[in-house]
Amino acid sequence: MARYTGPKNRISRREGVNLGLKSGLGVKLERRLKVVPGQHGRRGKKKTSEYGLQLREKQKLKAIYGVLEKQFRKYFSMAKKTKSATGATLLEILERRLDNAVYRLGFANTRAAARQAVSHSHVYINGKKNNIPSTIICKDDVISIDNKWMNNPDVKKMLEDKSIILPDWLERKAAVGKVVKLPIRGELDLDVNEQLIVEFYSR
């Protein structure tokens, strides 16, 4: 299945929440979130089935991290093999993707931009160039960006912005970040009901 390349706001409207897929969004999107995509939006309110709720939650999480179904199933299988809660572990694995870490560190204003930075070989892990966005990072890994990406106007602005708050599992000095610990579910600012996703794959 090919990656969706259409309007990013359409995905957020489909799920009814701002998924952070596009930077610089204001009140305009917030007003439109209650109207699903389509010429006239949804006419009337139909009760969503249990399966429908589970499916939408899965699609929402996939959209947030920009992951395709095959890879998402792989992450779910990895989470299921651990002794920890499957849903929480799934979110923690997704959070440890390199492209997400680049985004969380403020080296890109969206996960899609972070994925592009990694794919175009602008990102290093422990001093070695890495162009695989799905790389799972580990504790004590050092993540940095090259001068070309650092001089991107949007990135430059973000690096100078002192108001950006990093998650507890990351720290950053200038254009160098470090994984000080692994992320845990309780610290993730994700409006996702992971139990619904577990139930979807357990059907």
C-alpha cells in the first residue's frame, strides 16, 4: 500500500482531532474538525460500531506516526511478544522511531518533515549517518543533524526558540540531542485509546 500523499488536514478531519500532521495550523482547522471530508460532510449521525471505533483508533495512530499497515502490524507483533501491556508498548515503540525522535527534538516541525530529513541523509546517530526513518533508537543514543538541514529557515527558527519543551526522555544542546531514557506511555501526549487497537487485532 502506497503512503497517502493528499491533503494532511483531510486525515485530521477524518479522525476529528488535530493529528499534528501540518505545521502552522490555527482556528480554521479546529472549526473544520467536526466536519468529515466529502462534498457535504456526514449527513446525520450514525452510531459507530465497536469495530468501527477500533478501526478509527488504529487509523488515527498510524496517521500520527506516518506508518503503513504492514509496518504497523510488525510493531504490534513486537509489542505483543513483550511481558508489558501490549498497547502501551506499541506506543512506546512508535515513539522510539528515529523520525519521531527528530521531530520531538525540534529538528523538524512535523513528523513528515523529520522523515524527509532522515531519508535525505541529514541525520546522524552516534556520529554515523542514518537514512532509515524506522530505526528504533536506544537509551544513550546521540542524534544530530548536518549543517545543511540545520540551516533550513524553519529548523533554524525552531533551534532558536527557547519555548519548545522537550519530552522527559530527550535532551538537546544546540543541534545535538540525546536519549536520556526510554519513553513510557504515561509521559506521551497522545490522545489515543490503545486498548481499542489491541482489541482490533485480537478479533
